[in-house]
Amino acid sequence: MNLKKATALIFVILLIDQISKIYVKTHFVLGEDITVFNWFKIYFIENSGMAWGTKLSDILPFMTDRTAKLSLTVFRIFAIIGIGYWLVKTIKKQDSKTLILALIFIFAGALGNILDSVFYGVMFEDSVSQVASFLPAQGYDSLLHGKVVDMLYFPLWKGYLPEWIPLIGGDYFTFFEPVFNIADVAISIGFGILIFFNRKAFPKNEQD
């Protein structure tokens, strides 16, 4: 795969991700949901931290929430630069197509969520108790302090767990609980490719 095709695929993934986020942000109130199927809902939440809503300040309590958010966003920017460099280098060297494809998905997904963190604070109004406007005179926060928009929710099963299960027996449980977005799906696909097709992604040079 050449750089032009890789860029086109990244653009398509990014476009789908951003269109879905902008639509939800400008049509839903925070916490609103629509049932598509019993096992699938469009459920609008915002994530100001890491995966599963974890905040950096939860791990490093000496940081304030705003400092932690800024640090996380800056870290993500440097990380995406590194992934982008790795991708371009891999394409130029014509390394494994499997590795290139995995990096494309990871890069596109990471970039999609970074756009939220960097720009959404100034691009949108707050979504609490109202539908946010796009490009308002005053956004809900400053640059680099935006929240990631999540909306894909798959509550495949809800109920009380059997009492015989250690520690969590008898608790009410939902599978699958996390709410995520297209960018998260792209990142998961990329890492899935690396895990399940590891030998193709990182082929060993055969020695005579």
C-alpha cells in the first residue's frame, strides 16, 4: 500500500468518525439515548479522560483535573506524531501490508479522538440540558480541553449474576457496559490486527 492510498483510508475513517460525533453533539442532549435494537443504543456521553472514562488525575492525585486533561491531550499529540512517523516509515520501506493496515486504523482512530480533545471545547456549546450549537461565539471550554464524544452502546445482556460467582455474585451486571465511538472501533481493529496477525505484521527474516 502506498502513502496516497493510506492517506485516503485514514481520511475515510476520520470523516465517518467526525460526522457521527458532530451529528450526535448537535442533535442530542448529554445523557440522551435512542434505542436502535434491544441490544444497541445511540447513547450520548462525553469522556474527558482516558479509556472507560478514567482520569489521569485519578492515577496521579497531585494533579488537578484541568492540568491532567491538558497533560493527557499533549501526550496524545506527541503519541500520534510518533505513530504517524512509524506509519510513513513503514510504507516507504514497503514493510508488511498487515502492519501498515494496523497502523492506519490506529492512527486514524487516535487522530479522531485527539481532534475532540483539542478543538471540541471551542467548537461546541455545553451539552448539559441543551442541544449544543456548532461554532458558537463562546464554546464550553478552551483549546486542548475538549471532551471526547461517545455514542455507541451495546447492552447485550443485563441481569443479576449467579450467587456462586466469587466477589461479584448477586450483583447487577451489564454486558457490554462501555460506551465508545468510531475512533475507538478503529483503534481496536488496529490492535486486533497486531494481536491476531502478529506473525504477518512482524515477519521474521528467514536466514539461509
